Amino acid sequence: MTRMLSRFLALCLAVLPAAGLHASRVKDLTIVEGGRDNQLVGYGLVVGLAGDGDSNAASTLRAVSNILQRHGLTVESTDIKAKNVAAVMLTADISAFLKPGARIDVTVAAMGDAKSLQGGVLLQTPLLGADGRVYAVAQGPVAIGGFLGGAGGAGGATVQKNHPTVGSISNGAIVEREIVATFVQDDTLRLLLHNPDFTSAARMAEAINTRYAASAHAVDAATIRVKMPEEYRGRDVAFLADLGTVEVQPDTLARIVINERTGTIVATSTVRLSQVAIAHGSLTITVTSNVGVSQPNAFAPGGQTVAVPSTQTAVNEGKGGFTILNDPPSIERLAAALNSLGVSTRDMMAIFQSLKRSGALQAELIIN
């Protein structure tokens, strides 16, 4: 485990300096104000679930009854069984500039106690925006990327892969209404940084001014205002296409992100440390239980074979030692020091937290 971790950190440290040599394009670092995505949501029914649907929930029965009424059938909700039907919520993102007739992906999630959406088909469902207007209509077979098999209950067994009550419909919604977007006003547009940073904003404005003199101004850490040059007036799309190819070297915050569930640690190359000493040791307690057999001698009167339990306990305490981090106090030095201590990924998490509490870690520590 330690050897694999050492190789991984060495690879990361080798990649970081190389990655810093390449700049990123403006179009990859920003979005144009007015060209943002919008969220849609809807309530619908998935049918054809072969007994895995809702257990006759009142809301589901009323929804089925309403659909039948739209098709000219009057049926009381008390006369309907909903085992093959599931009430679901739909979510989708609609991009700017999409025209009516375009298609978008839809995510489908069960609302009630349906066991699985496997094999189900979503009935025609309107998708609403935050303003309550219909912007798309979804329909089609649901793909869940997994399954749920077996019989539950006492003495039963089930086999499950992935999450069977959440699925998706690729290109399952048709756009019915365009979201009007205005991205150029008075020959001026505004670029919004995905990761707001004052240094990155200043560098981007400088790079744009290098190509288009005196056209860009950094308003704040997240916004760059760009004035269209005279030769691009009336050609907004052409200017945005050329502007997106401008290359910028963004700044990187000193940050360490730890995902405790997966044991993943990601650190940026700008992480710095104050001079510090780190000691690490581990204590392992192993308890083993065995069952032996005690058998009487041959022909012993009243002899009987009995089971004899036994327990062994072993304590192993790893030796700890101080490792002093001298200049330069960088992530490379920290990785080398932790590798020399032979710590695991989980131990690294505890060390990073202790470094942050001691004030020696000059970086933002994020734990998910």
C-alpha cells in the first residue's frame, strides 16, 4: 500500500510542474454572462414496471386517474392498482441558445416506494422552469444502468447493482420554448470566471488586451468586461469565437481536498508549509478466536468430546519518529516526508488535519 501511494504521489508531483507550462483558453475558464444554463423540473409517471411500482399510493392513483380522463376514460382512483406504475420527479438542464426541436437529457427519480424503474417507460411529461412555464416535454424508456433481482422478505434474497430507483433518458426531452439570451449589450460583453480569483482575472484581462488593445477590464475577482473592437462590430459570434482562443495562465489556490469516503487526497502545487516536525506511530491490536476439540482417551468411561474455545490477543505498536521539514516548504517535501514515515492514506488525512490545526499548513483544507 505504501509503495503504491509513493508511486502515485511521485507521478502527481511529476505532472504538476509540466501542467503549469500550458495555458488554458478563455472559453474553458469562463462563461459569457447571459449564456447560462437553466434548470427544469417535472412530475410524471413511469409505467410497465412488472410489479415493482408504488404500493397504491393515493397521489399515484390520482395521477393515473387524471391521465385516463385526458384520454376519455372516467375511472375512480379506488378502482386502480398501481403496482406497475411509479410516480417520479424529472430534472434536466437546458442550455442557452437551444432552439425548439432540440433534445436534452433527463434524469428520472422515484418519489414513492417503487422498488425499481427497470424496464419502465416515462409517459409524456412537461418540464417547467422557475417561472412556471413549460420549456420542454419528456417521454421515453428509462435506463437505470443496473438491476434489482430476487425475492425479498423472510427467507428471500435480493441482488442489486447500482441504484435501481434513479434512471435517465438520453435525449429524452424535446425543447418547446427557447430561452432568450442576450450576451452583448452596447458592444460590451462580460466574462464570468468558473473559479473566481483576483490574480486569474487580472491575467485574463492582460492577455485579452495583448490581442485586442485596451478592450478588457477586470471588474472584480469573477468578472471581466470586454469592449468589442471596431472591426468586430455587428459580428458578435465571430468575436466570441476568436476571444475564446486567447490563452491565459490561471492562478491556482493553495488547497488540499480530502475525500474520506474513498480515501482520495488531491493537493495543488502551491501548497506551502512552515518549518515543522512530524511524528507518526500506530497501534494495532489483533484478537483471534479459535474453537478446539477436547477428546477423551479411548475406552474412558463416560468420556465425551467437547468444544473448547480459545482466544489469542496480540498487540503491535509501530515505532514513531520525528521527521523535520526544512526549506523549501513545498508539497514535494511534504510528500517525501510522509512517504518516509510509511503512512497510509487514512493516516495522511489525520496528519493534514493536525498540520492545519497547528498553523503549519498554509493552504485551505477541504474534507468531503
